[in-house]
Amino acid sequence: MSFWQDKVVLVTGGSSGLGRVIAEAFAAAGAKVVIAALEADAVEQAADEMRAAGREVLGMRADITRQEDVDRLFDQTIERFGRLDVLVNSAGRSMRGKVLDTTPEQFRELMELNLIALVRCTRAAVPHLLPRWGHVVNIGSLASKSAARWVGAYPATKHAVAAYSQQLRLELGPEGLHVLLVCPGPIARKDARLYPLEGLEDLPERARAPGAGVKIRGIPPEKLARAILTACRRRRPELVVPGKARLLFAVSQLCPRLGDWIVLRKT
């Protein structure tokens, strides 16, 4: 029997992209899955497709920047399944822009989704997770560890996710909560989506690409999802993909000037 058999997993941003792939990986391993996202049609379609594949799935439309939606999401999850074993905080977005051209309002808006909504969901989940020695999976980024050019407020929000994850580990790890910070590079996509640069014509064209032009091969989302399940089962604190990026993080801590030079060379 799979380690995840009959466990209950809630995935925010679970109707598309990496969140959808993570939800499918847990469901394929035998878990009961709740997928939550902002667009009702996308949630319904994703849930229907997963049910057609024989998975047990609850799809819910939720705006996780609103506390009332978060409360409803977790109340209905517990009402339906009676338990919660894993929260995957996958909802979030990137952006493009120079840091001084990014307004305080844009910083606040991105922080609200990438950090504050994650905090809302985690606070709602922890009372249900602690009795089961459950898991919180926070989807960060390589930008959680090292900033980059042309991505506006994004690195600041993801650095905050890394700090919050460590605080959770320090305070609640001894009580049984497992917290996994996932720091992936750009995710490979079938549609090769590029970011628009309207109003940002002073940015180089390569800034439109995933990772804002970072010279790293796209990560297959299915491979990353499998690694996340393994890291949860082994209760690892962090998952960095590609692993060689850890060298950059170490160098940047020891010698920021050299770390900055490497980042400039790699973007």
C-alpha cells in the first residue's frame, strides 16, 4: 500500500500548471485530493478530468487572498473528508519589470498572493495537520534563495516564503509538523508561455522567457512532483531543483560580490 493511500491533500492553485501536476501525483499515489483555485470553470474541469481517471477529488473555487474563502475552503475539506494530512501552497505568480519601476502597490499586490495568502492557508491548516504529523509544502523558487534581474517584486515575495518556512520548522517542527520548501528553477511548459512586455520595452526580449532568461533547462513538472512526494515522505526541509543551484546560494552567502557576478553571467 502506498504511503499516501487515503491521506487527504489540499493543493492551492491546483487547477493548472505545477499545482495541477502535484495534485495528480498525490491522487495517483492513492491520496484524496482537494484542488482550489480562483477560476470556477478551471477548477470544475480539472476535478472532472481527475475523477474520470478514477481519482477521488473535491474541486473548490476560492480566492485565498480573502479570509472568508480560506475559512470556507478548510471547513468544507474537513466536512467532506474528516481530516487533512498535507497542504500544498502552490498558488502564486511571477511578474516582469525593473525593481525601481515596480511600484509599492505592485509589491503589495504580489506579496498578498505569494506570501499573505500562503500564511492564511497555513494558519487554517496547521490545527488539522499537527495531530497527524502532517506536511506543509511551500512552493518557492530559486528566487527564494537568490534574486534575479527583471522580475520586479517576485524575489522579495519568495525570499519571504523561505523565511516563513524556516520559522514554521523552528517553532512547529518539534511538535510534529513537517515543512518542505520547494525551490525550483523554471518549469517546462507545453505552451512555452512568454510574459508580455507592454509598457516594459526597456527590458530585453529574453526577460519574457520563464525564469526571466536564466540559463537553466526547464524542469519537467511531473519529475518535480514525484520529487516532492519523496521529500515529504522523508520529511526533508528543502528541495532545490536543480541541486547544483545550492552552490550559487552558498557562494552568495560567503561572497556576495561573486554571487552577484554569477547571477549576472547566468541571466
